[in-house]
Amino acid sequence: MKTFRFYEIIEGSTQKSLLNGQPGFGIRTITRGLDENLARKVSDAVSATYETTMDRKVSMQQLTDDPAIVTRYPRTLKYTAVRDDNGKEWYAVACSTYVGIDYGYFCGKESARRTGSNYLADTLVFDQRPTAGLFYELVRQGVFLPKDNTCTPDNPELKTLLTGEPQPLEPREITIAEPADGAPTVNALTAKVATALLQTKINHDLGKEEGLQKIVFIANEDTVPHILKALAALPDGLVGDKYFQTNYLQGYGMPTGYRMIFVNEYNETEIYTDNYVTLDLRGDGSKNIDFGNPYFLKITEASDRGDYRLFRALVEYLIGVSVQADTDYAFLYNLFVATETDIELKLGDLTPDFFTKVQKANMPEDKAKVLKASVNRTICNELTGGRNKEAMGVVKYLLENMKELLDINDARQDVTELMFIDGKLADYVRDFGIETVQYVNTKRVDKNYFFDAIKKIQSPDVWLRLVKDQFGETLPSEYVGVVGTALQSAVSDKMTLVKSIFPLPQYKEQLYPYIINHPDTAEFFEPMVNEYYEGIAKKDGIVKCIELLVGELPTECSAKMDFSSVIAQYEKHCYDKPQKANAEWIRKLLAGAKVKNSSRDVFETLLNLNKGVVTADTAKGSFKELMMAKRLGKDAGERLTIFSKWLRRDTDTKKIAEYMADGSPIKKEETKYMVKAAWGSAILGDERGKFVLAIIDAAKWSKDERNEFMKNCGDERLAGFISKEFGFFKRLLRKFNKKK
């Protein structure tokens, strides 16, 4: 139940006005407490005069013969809104009642007995917008004054209201039933009235001209209460702003400020209705109403069955939807069923077309929530039933187009188990994509099932995402299971996959123990580890690389892998800068890593040179040993020992100049011993002369130095050889050959 308090304004041709004390047409009285300025403003806005044609105005004879004749004249109702000086909106519902004679008839004043035109208007003023049911209840409960307008001189109501001293009215109220208090009666008329009002709502949404947002009711006067009763069955939002006038007799068009007019049988002027929504209840003159609209037909069906709740729900639903030019009303009805009833949607109804239209419907938030629940209830039921693949297709579509509509938490665990425990993961990834799979995946599954399922995944990107999403921050602790599964997976490039999941150096503490415990995988991981150390060598240098290699890689790992690339780089470093070599690192490499013979020879030679004085027994006699000895600063005697031994295994005289030019210059005395060693080498044989010449040339002996050597060398054959080879013609020939 709802109670409305209201003020009143009584108008007509009266003996005296409460406001100005004058007789004549105007305000007779108002409710105590009503602001007089507001009363005048309402009176001007409503203009609640009573209109009738000249031929229907009553005469004195008619009133004398039949005082009740005026009761058969329809009362005129008007409803409108008025703003006061402060901007507050007030709502006026006026009822003009035909009286037919001036006030003098009721107080014996002969000069005020004009017949035909007098009326009594009772305007009710509300400070809140009327509900849809108020208008009918005002009529049904007989709220308007006078309740009896029988035109007899002694009619007490008319005498009080028209004559004598005006008295302020006391505030009144009306209590009406709300739709929630009981189901109003609905019928065919209710449906027609609802259809007309809903058509104006649709026209408004579509931005049609203003006239098509207004209504003309063509109906006999005795039908008006039934129309008002039909309005009472409608939502307030559809009726509350439809300012109206009944008993409309003026003819062309809609009066300013009004949105509905009621044209009865007393109207003798043609009403122009082409540009209005017109509901003709007297004939076939209805216009601009789409009675064939599938949604309207459903409203009519509900009304015809007397099903008020369904009728009301259908109307409210359409009010809440912002329709568009391409709105599918059959779809809209189906959408209503989904959101306003307990009927479950079918999976076949959840098509892209359905969801596209859902997006265009612009439903209010509360209705959108209901639809979301309905859609997801259907999806969840199917996901856990026999049509899970079809339902996953719907999930995929919504995830890509309307993710906000998805909420399938009730079914996610079931599907997760289906994918992992029942081995459907690879199929689901292939058919619906990783985004859909991961949206559904709860990740609550035994990791053994998880590992078994992802083995079948071929895409490394999908593999990587599944693993990272599954384990998150705990991924390092799952190294053994993840790597083992990766090595057994359907991914073709397993090395790239493992590197993408466990890049070095972040995961070296997991990688090295894994190789130790799984020696059969060493060959697989060799490229990955090599790439890691080669990257360090490139970025930070070979020294840093070897430092880390011998410092962090367990011997069990390095012994199974071939680091020849970085070891070769370190070998060159040790050969070029033996004084900067780290003997401890070298020993670790030799003890634990796979070192090629060429590199091993350099490393072992370097370690041997660092042990102490080089002797004929300890010297290896390689050219690299000779070079490293010089670079290490070994004394001349040690170098000569190595040189003498080298002469037994190499005949490349070009290396003499390389040795001489490398690092600090060699003293002349040492070169003399080198010449003697070369000349005395039995292994060199006929090649010894070439070495002698190569040493003298590389040492750049002067003529005096050669002569001195030949004089003091104690070997006549050597001296003779030098003398001969440095003669003019021989010297010239050698120069010529060098130029060639």
C-alpha cells in the first residue's frame, strides 16, 4: 500500500475567492498551508476549464426539468507537472466537473445565474510523481470534488464550494494498492494500452520525431476508467511522465506540454493523428503501432491469459532495454525468457548471433547479471555433461569476444580433470587454443597427471605457458619433473624448450645436479651449457669464463661434456700470456674436463715450465714451449735447452724470426749459442745451414759481429759457411729470393 498526501485548488465561477475576495471565475479556495503563488502557478499551468460544444451547453429549462443532466457530462481529467519559483517540481491532477450554471443559482442571487458554462475544477497537487495506479484510484475512490454535481439549488456540496464565505481546505490523502500487494486484472485492453505506450518508448529509443512519442486514445468516455485501470497495471516509469488530458474536444494536434489525449464520442472536430501513436478503441483507426511485433504478441498472449506477473515482467523488461533499429524482437523475447524466468537456455541458443545481439541490447546491470548467470549455468551443465566440447566452443567465443560474460567456476575443476586425468589436454589445446584451456584450467591436479598430459603437447610456447602457469614461483623446485617430461615430450626442439623454461645462469644450481643424477642426459645438455659459457666468454672474457667453469661446474658434469670451444680460447690465452695463466684452473681442467691433445699439450707444458728450472730431461722441445718460456721470462740457458731440443723436431726456419721478434729482444750472445746449436744438430743435416742463416738474419748481426763470431767460434767449417753465404753474390741472391 502507498499513501499520497496532497493539496487542493478549487476553481470555478464562485461568489467569493479566498485569495482576492472577489466573485467570478478563478480560485475559490486552497488547502491550508499551500503557497498562494504556487497555487496560482498551478492554476495557470493546468487551465482546468471545462470545454463543451455550444449545442451541448445546458439551459435553465433543461436544468429545471432534469437537474441530473450535468452528471452525464464526462469529467475532464488533466495531469501535468509544474515547477515552483525554487525549481522544485510539483505534480497536478485536475478534474473539471460540468455545473452548467453560475453560483447565483445556489445562493438566490438572480444576477449570477448565467447558464451553460460554469464548472468546478478540483486540482490535486502532489510533491512526488504519481504512480501508475494513482489516476485510476482517484476516480475509483471518488476523491475529486464535488462528489455529486446534480444541479439542484440546494446541493450542499455545490453551495459550499460555490457560494458564501470560502473556507480553506484541510489536507487530504489517498491510499492505493501497489502491484506488489496483489495481481491487478489484465485483459486484452491492458495489452493494447501497454503496446501503445511501449511503442512510444521504442520510438524514443530510435530517436523518432517527438509526435511519435505521444499517444492519442480514441475511446468512448465510459472506456476511460478502464484505460486508467490498464495504466495502473503498468510500471510507473512507463506512465509517470505521460501528462494527459481526457475529454479532449479541441481538435487538431496535441496540446502543449501533454503526451496523451483521450478523444471520446463527444468530440465533433477531426483529430489529426497521422504523426502520433494512435490507439483507436472505437474502430480501425489505430496508427503507428506495430501490432505484429513478436514481443508485443507475447505481451498480448500473457494478458489474454490473465497472467499479470508474466505481462508485467515482459513490459518491465522491454522498458529496461534500449532498442535499436535492428533489434530482433523475437530474440529479445528469448532473452527475456533467459533473464526473467527459470527456464534454462539451451546450448544451441548460445550462438555468436545471440551474443552479438546481447551486446546491442544494452541491458541494465541487474538484468545483465541474471543473463550472465543463466548463460553460465547452461555452459557449466554442458561442460560437466556429455557435450563438453560444444560448451568449450562457447567458452572460446565468449573469452575472445565477451569475456565479462563468462563465469564458469562451478565447472572448471571437472574440465581440468577431464583435460589432465582423462588425457584430453592436447586435443583441447588444438581445438580451442591455450587461452581457452588456461581460462578453464584450475591447476588443481596431481602433477603426475599434469606431466603425463603435457607430454603430448607439440608447441613449445604452449608447453612453456602451461608449466609456468602450473607451478609459478615453485618452478625451480619442479626442475627434475619438468625437464624429464620435456625430454620425453612431443616438442621437436627439446633443447630450446628446456632453455626457455630454465635459462642459465638462473637455473644452474638445478641443471648441474640434474646432469650428475641423469648422466644419460649430459650429451643433450652439452649445447645448452656450452652456449652459457661461450656467452660469458664473449661478454666478460675467457678468463672469467674459465674461472666460472672450473669454479661452479662439478667435475662429474664437465667430464661428460665437450667444452673444446672455450678451452681452446683459454689455451690461446695461456699461450699468448702464460704469465697470467692460472695453474690451479689448468689442473682442474686437465683433471675433470674433456681436453683435446693440442690444448692438453699447451697446458701441461705451461705447468711444467712453472715447476722450476727447465732441463734437458724436463724440456719437451716444442716451439710453443720455447715461446712460452720466453714470455715467462725463463733465462737464456733454459731457453737454449728447449731450443736445442726443438731443433730435433722442427725444420721450419720461419719460426726463428717469430721467436726472435716476440716480446723482448734476445741478446747477441744467446744468438751465438743458437747458431752453434743449429750447426751442431745432427738431425737437421743439410738443413742446418738454413737455420744458421735464419738465426743470423733474425738477430741482425752486423759484418763485424759476423767476423768476430767466425774468428772465435772454433769451427772452421761453420766459419767458412758463414763467410761464403755472406759474400757479395750469395748475399745478393738471397735478397733476390726473399723478394720473390
